[in-house]
Amino acid sequence: MVCKYTIPNGHDVQASSPADDVVVVAAEDKLAIFDQSSGECQHSIKTEAFSVGLSADCSTVYCGAAGRVTMFDVSSGAQIGSSEQFHGDEDQVKWVRDIGDYIAAATGCIRTSWNNSSTESKLALICKESNDNLYQIERSWSIQAVAFSHCYISTQRHFYSACDDVINGFDIYGEKVATLPLENCLGLCAHPYEPRFLSGSKDEETYTFSIIQEWCAKTHTLLRFFKDSVGLKLHESTNWLVCYSPCGEMVITTGVPEYEPESL
């Protein structure tokens, strides 16, 4: 089954399982909710949207905007609430996920503008129960740099943020658990079920090849890495996006073909 979900200015996308049949897209000035199997757009909502997440039961869309998260009903497309502001109006929420007890959201640099995040990025844990449609912030903290990408390791309850020249890790209470120096690191992705994660970067000296690293979230040690020059032909190309396949057996990244973990 192959579908095309058509919407301009896409920034982020999240998909449910085939059974729940939902795809949501953040497209800068609108949020789109698609039928996964047919590709039909069910709702196109005019709202600021730079990131999206789905609730565990896929009934609610979490939409990241300027310093806050708004919530929409998947079935009707109606807005059902908004979080408290946890960052400034110029700081877009780059990443938002349902992590069980909380909705986790983090601000960061948006791909279309290198200069839109001059302040340190922040990560916030948002309560899942609202008070008059306002979702309160349980806690928030600075990531201590401008971040480009984020991920969450559920087994360790750790967050990681790619901050260009370092990966910063924090526990769920905001305490720092890792500082991993890594030049030109822009992309991160958690393994679907094991305590490890990927980072994507490019060679800091020649910019002629891209690099994929795999890290252990328990020991914060490098497990393996792979260099490739096949897909990296332009100076501006790099691993903005890197991810595991749903089963965790393959790695997919922009600018580099698919590789099995053994090839990393």
C-alpha cells in the first residue's frame, strides 16, 4: 500500500498503526489530518504548526507552535485545549510526543530558518489532564544550547537533544545525565524498543561524507558508526533526519541509503 499525502510546507509528520488509520502533518501555517489508507485529507486546520504528535489511543493530535502545544480532536478536527506557555513567542516547538504520564515537548531550530532560535531550547512535561481546556506544565528546563532534534528513550526515561556540537541528555526530572561531544549533529532517533539511539551528522573538516552513529542509552558509549559519501554531494546536505525502521532492524536517513545495523 502506497499513499501520497499532499500538503505544502511540511515540517513534521506522525503516523498511527495501520489499524488506527491516521497520518498527521504539521505544515507551518496549518495542521492536516489524513486518512492513512486512502490519503484523503479529513481536516485542514489553519493554525501555527511546526511539529506534531499523536496520543497513545490516536484520538488527539498534539500540535507544536510558538512556545506551547495545542490539542485537536482527530475525529472532528476541533481544538480541545492548549498548554501553558513554556517558552517565548519566537521559539517554536520542534518536537512533541506522548510519553505515557506526560506530553513531552521541546523547542528548537526549525529547518527553514537557521536564525529563528537564538535562545537556549527548552523541554517541558505537560500534564495530560486539562483545567478548563488549559494543560498545565508539570516542569520545564533549559537544554543548555540551541537544539535541532530530540528523542526519548522510554526504558531509561531519558531525553536527548542534538545541539550541533554536542548531544545533551536529561532524565525526566530535568537532571543532566549525558554530554556527548559531536560536531555537526542535527538528527536523532530512539530505537523503537531497545535503550539505544541514532545520531546523524557530517564530517566537520571536509563536509564530503555523512556520519551515522549508534549510542547506548545505558552507558552513553558509542556502539558503532558508519561513514558514507554516496548521498552527500552538496555542502548544505546533512543528516537532518535519521531513524530506525518500525522493527528496529534497519536505519534510514536523508542523504544515505538504507543500512542494516550490522553495517553501521
